[in-house]
Amino acid sequence: MGYGQREFAAAKFVVAVKMKFLSLLALPLALAIPLEDIPRGPAPPVLDAPIEPGPELQARYPTPTVVIPLPQATIVGLGGADVEQFPGIPFAQPPVGGLRLKPPQPITKPLGTYQATQNRDACPQMFFSDALDDTIPTSIIGQILNTPFVQKITSQSEDCLYLNVHRPAGVAADAKLPVLFWMFGGGFELGWNTMYDGSPWVKSSIEQGKPMIFITVNYRIGGFGFLPGAEILKDGSANLGLRDQRLGLQWVADNIAAFGGDPEKVTIWGESAGAISVFDHMVINEGDHTYKGKPLFRAAIMNSGSVIPADPVDCPKGQVVYDTVVQAAGCKGTADTLACLRGLPYQTYLKAANSVPGLLSHTSVALSYLPRPDGTFLTESPDILILNGKYARVPFIIGDQEDEGTLFALFQSYIKTPADAVKYLTTIFFSHATEAQMTELVNTYPSALLDGSPFRTGIFNNWYPQFKRMAAILGDLTFTLSRRVFLLGTSTIAPDVPSWSYLSSYDYGTPVMGTFHGSDLLQVFFGIYPNYAAASFRAYYLSFVATMDPNNGTDTKYRKWPQWKDGHQLLNTYATYSQLITDDFRSKTYDFIVNNIKSLYI
């Protein structure tokens, strides 16, 4: 199977599993409720886009060769009619052996002639947790994701710090094209860069007269990239996944000019955990995003993710995660537990790292692995850094799916009453919150049916007695209303820095899920549906990458998108049209978040 075929097959299978799983979830509801009574969304997509040609077909095109300065190397890529690709370029030393659970180290020795002609391994994955508590539907997805086929759908190894470069064919070395730098999502537990082919984006940029270079970066995830604990903090080895991303950005600053890119025109973009990562790069080093005296990026795009208030790396919850991994690894009682973890065989450490609760379990977005303040790199909780003005003041786009929380509320079917919801939030999520505070939060959604998510669906779509209420709470706290807090803070502190925001409703009517978290990957990134939503977002984003304004060259075909500060308006997009709405919904919950944010750290 040639270059691109394996990766396309992997992406196709992952999406197919997700859509099949969602269809299973929707089936009981569909049997109980006449379909004509449910607002209907589009049919699940089928991924049948053209497979990227392998080297045997690409041989007809000139072989692109680029000489880079740091590290010194001649990079040989793959030719193409419209897009040239350079998959699998190393940007760090392999984090193996003594470099496991250590900050990434730059490559200092020349690489000579390097063949960047095939994708490299994904970083070790946490497809699902060994600590599963809810049997429906977690057991179903757990069985699916634990099959050897899925576990081997992409090669995984610790030697995974590579990036892929996609550029217009035949671009001149001095073209100074803008650069779009993509960070994948996956709850800081799963995902890899080659799932996301940048070639269609480059081709679209050419067609729209705004050519650019697209880069996808790998970074360590799970217990390899975000292990917490006092031992990790003392060792200076926290937030390794963020450090991987930052080193990737530094590689771009050093080398992208050789590919025809402009290191002063970099936009960072991510979805979900990738969007949270983008936000974190705005506050890392208290907002200092310079490298060798110049900014690493000039703009940012965040799809479904921003500020996540978090306790420090050595907080009690973080220590429990570390101690659990140590116990599972057989390192408990050793003189140096961290050294023991570093010395374990790969599979032994992988299994131990995955022994803690994961995203696809009842703990949901109360993540075991996530960026946490470490006092030096990510100095404080992100909300404090923003409120103190310690962030990179660059133009940005940020937005959400209307029903962000439905995916993450699937695994708590034991929550049957409001009191159960309060107990869940105080024991699983927010150790600093009181029962009275969580009762107040739950009561901001008076009706579990009418006020819950999927929003605007009346009495329908309640997977279990408190599902819609829990979906609303998890989605608003983690994504939708925390976004508004971020926007209000930045527009107050730096009103001259432009920002735009959106709320997507293009899957309104999808049973149980609504416009669910991650559905923008289908609509926006992959553009699977040939509809208004996919086309308009691609045009807005390409304009933003080129000019730092989504409206340049798009206002004749699509609605003008006002800055958020101008009336707090959101671009609300459906499959076939868009409208402007005011960002003031669920104001009681928003006020609760603002007044109680110090109790909402995870």
C-alpha cells in the first residue's frame, strides 16, 4: 500500500467506527420515537475521496529537494501535480531510552540526504482506558477499539517526533508563503498527524489565489506526553506534549523559508485538545511566543477548545495518576520510581500508562492527562494568565459545535437524578467545589429535557434520565461558555486585537448527538459534505491565514463575519446557510462560571 493509502484507510476506519457507534446510539431512540418527530440532520458521511497516489505514480512528477539549515540536511520529498509532500521529517531526537519522559531535544547533527517520502509512526496511543466503569456503551466501543486490527491500524512507537510538510508544486524558494501549522485533537490521549492530510487545503489555497504551506506535527500524548506528579515536576519533565509542539514550531522558524514559506506568517490551528494546545501556546512562558527574537506565530485558530483551568502538575489528582501508573508498572517501592518508568520495556510502560481513567470512560473530560501548570513553562493556570494579560496578543478565531457535550455524556448512565449529577461533579471533576456550588450549577439547567443538549430538541434525545443535562454541563464548562469567558477577557484587556467566534449547528437533528464534538472534522477539515458549511469555513480560514482577516475575498460570496467585540456576535452556521446570533445564551450558567471559576479547576 503506497504513501497516503494506509493513512487514508486509517482515517476512513476511525471515522467509520465513530459513525457506526453513533448510529448504534441513535437506534434505541429511533425505535421509540417516530422519525418525523425528530429534526433530521444529514446522513452519516462515506469517505470515498481519492486516495493519494503512491511513489510509483508520483514518479512522473519532478522530485522536490530542499536544503535546510537546522539541522543541516537535504530533504527529498514526493512530487505531485498540484501539491508536493515531505512526510516524516524529524524535528527532535527520538524520545526513547533515557529520553523517555524527558523534554524533547533538538537534532544537532547533520542529517545528510534525508528521504521524507513516507509517514512515520504515531506516538503511543491510549485508544481506551483499562479503567472502564460504565458498561453501556463503553463496553461496545472498548471491544471495538481493543481489537488487534484497530490497535495496529497505524504503527505506534516512541520514536514519533516527526512532522509533515505540504506545499504548492513548483513553489519558489523565496515565495514567502504563509504557513498553517496543525495540531491534532484526541483528548491528549490519542491521535496522530498523518490522520490529517494537508494536501486538499494546499490545493484549495491555490484555487482561491491564496497559496500557503500546510504542516502537521506529531506530539507525545497520554502517559508519554502529559504524566503528572511531584516526581515529574521536580525532574522538569511536565507538559512534554506541549514542549514537542513548541519545538516543532521552532523547527518551522528555522527551516520553513527553505520550503518557500515565511516564518513570520505562521498561523497555528487545532481542534479539541489541539485547540487547547493552541490556546496554551498563547500563554506559555507567560505569553512570550518569541524564538530568536521573533514571534513563532502571528495568528491562531481554535476549533472546540481554549482555556482549561487546571491544578498544578503535583496536585493530589495528578499524584494519584502518577502513583497508579507506578503501581501498574511494578515500580512501587523502587528507590527512583521515575527512573524505573524510564527503564521499562515499551509495552510494559504503555500498559501502565493506560491503566488510569480515560476519555472514553465514565470520567469523561475530567482527564487524567492534560496540560497542568508547572511553574516554569506553563507557569500558572491558564485562566489566571489570561486575566493577568500574560498571553500572546495575536488575532484569533475560536468557536464551538452547538452540542459539544453529548459525546462526553454517553458514559454516565448511572446518573439518574439531579443529586447524582451533583455527586458526580464534586467527586469526579471539581475537588475544590462544594455540594452547594454544584447544586447551583445543575439548577442553571432547570429541566433535564428542555434545557439540555442536544439543544433545541424539546423532550427528545434523552439517552438516560440526566443525559441532556449532563451533556449541557460538560459541553458548556469545557468548551462553549469557557470560550465566552476567554473572549470577554481578551476583548477587555486588548480590544484592538481582532477576534472572531462561531457556533456550528450544521448537524442539528442528528439523534442523541446533535452537532457533536468533532463533527467539525467532517465538515471543516475534511470537507466531506460538499455544502455551504464546508465551503464557507474553508474560505474564511484561508483568508485568515493569508491576511489575518477571514473576510478578505470572502464577503462577496459568504456572509461578512463581524469581530466578536462588535456586539458579541457569533457566526452560526448550518449546512446550507449561516446567520448571526448574539453570544448571550445560557447566561445563568455563564455567570456561575465567572463567579466560581476558582472552584472549577480539574
